Amino acid sequence: MTTDVGRTADHDTELSRLKTKKQQIHYALEHMPRGCTVEDVRRWLFKHGQQAPTRPYAAPIVNEWRARNGVTDTAGHVLLTPELIAKLDEETAPAPAEAVPAATESVPAPAEAVPASAEAAKPAGAKGFYAVALLSIGVSVDTSWRFFEQRLGITDAVERVILFSVMEAALVACGWAMRGGVRRDGRPGPARLVAWALTAFAAFAALSLSGPVAGTARVLLGPVLGLVMLHLALGIEIRATRQHTTTWARVGRELRERVLSLLGLGDDHRDALARTRDRAALRAAKLALASRWTPFRTSRLRKALHASHVAHDPVQRDRMLRELGVLQHAKKLAETTQPSPW
């Protein structure tokens, strides 16, 4: 027992020293039984305190290592080669997770097809996006140069270069860190948040220097364009859809859906005309029950009836009458007798 605990501690220490997920997967394969599967590797890494890599990311690394080291499948009869792995990827049909036999777990199904290399493939046009991102720094440099002179009163050229270069160098460093994070585990990491914070400061400087119109142009053509191009070059948004949903992503999606629902723009398969008519029908029902002292009640009611199209649409007319009936008898809702739910 003491030996197992010490061995586990040694594995934990060695894994913490490795910088990339690929190195951790290789380390696991070297210290696990030869016939281990992709899921075995993921569970082993999680057991030793590491974040388990996603199956689409880990599968090609495991298969490549098995083929390079001449490891046979779990039955011990067939030698896995890169050609055989590619053929199995093409011929294997998707199956439920519980129906996949243990002997084939190391080969991903077509639904989880991934590039043969461990590194994620570059999006189309990545070099062009990188070039535009670098060119956009010129706009940011011009804005910083003028801001430090005209707003901060720094006229010495050398001093100005040293000071305003901090933000541009930080943006480049954040871009490089995002590139490394995406290549390592598919996520840009905290560097993206810092980059957007620097962009917010650049927006303040540009608006202070050139006003709302020209300042907005400086921001959009400078750091904002650079960050967007960097996102496209790294394929960050595409890779984000393949990763597990984070807590902040769920919070952001929930807030977005609530705001859209509040504005009446929820995704309920209605087009803009149907939404407009439905809101007008509800507004007409409310105005019909409003007091006589409501400002412009009659004209507003006529306008709402016209907008709801109730004169020509029986379905819309029925919808408005049902809304009116519910509003008229709202007080009787509490008097309705309901059976006990217990």
C-alpha cells in the first residue's frame, strides 16, 4: 500500500511538470498497461489530479503512439498502423456509447473525427488573419502616440515611445499567449480577458483623442479588428464549440436568452411580422379595458387594432379576444376551485 501511494505521488509530481496535454498523454501511455484504451488514459490522468483531455483530442495521440511503438489491439492479433487507423475511422459506423466494445474504444467514431495530428488544424486563411492583426497595431500605435502627446502632455519622443509601447507590447504578448493556449488545450486562457481589457483602454484613449465618431473608427480599425482577426486565425470560437461548456459560457447564454425574451425576441419560431401583430393584439386588449382617462385611449386602440390585423385574420382576432377574456376575468382566477395535488 505504501509503495502504491508513493508511486501515485511520483506520477502526480511528474505530470505537474509537463507543460502540454500531449506530453501528459505520452507519459500516461508509458506507465500504463500496453493494451490501454483512450478512456483508460483519460481516467488515469484524472485520477492523478490532471484535467482529462477531451476524447477527440486524445484519440489521435493515443493511436499515433500505439502505431509508433508497435502496440497491438487488446486482442493481441492485429498491429495498429496509421493506415489501419485511417481505414477504421472511415468504416466504423457511429454507435451508442454503451454499445461500443472495449476493443474498439481506441478508435474514434466518425462523429468524433479529428485531425490525424495532435495539434489542432489551422483555420483556412490563418496567415492572412495574422497579417491583418499585425497591421491593425499600426492604427493603435498612431492613437497611442497622439494620445500621450495631446492628452498627457508628453512631448519627448523617446519617453513617449517607451510609455505607449507598453500597451502594444502587451497586446502582442496576449496574442502569443492565446496562440499557445489554443495549441495546448484548445482554449485561449486568461490572456483573452487581458487583451479585451487593453482594448477597452484603447477605446477610451481614442474617444478622448478624436471624439465619438473618429474615435470609434480608430478603435474598430485598431485593437478590435486585431483581436477579431486573431480569433479567426486561431479558430477560437470554432474550438470553443468542441469544448465542455464552462460556467461563464452558460451564464452568458442564459443572460442573452433572458434579454431576448424580455424584448420579445425569444426563439419561438415566429417571424418579425407575427411578433408585431401579437404584441399589437395584447396592447389592444389592454387598451379596451383601460379607463376613459387613459391619454389618447381611442386613437391608440384603433392603431393597435389596425397593427394586429384582426380585421383580416381570424386566428389573430381569436387570439385578441382570448387575451381580452383573460384580462376581464383576472380577478376570478383566485376563486377557481382546483383539486388537491396531494
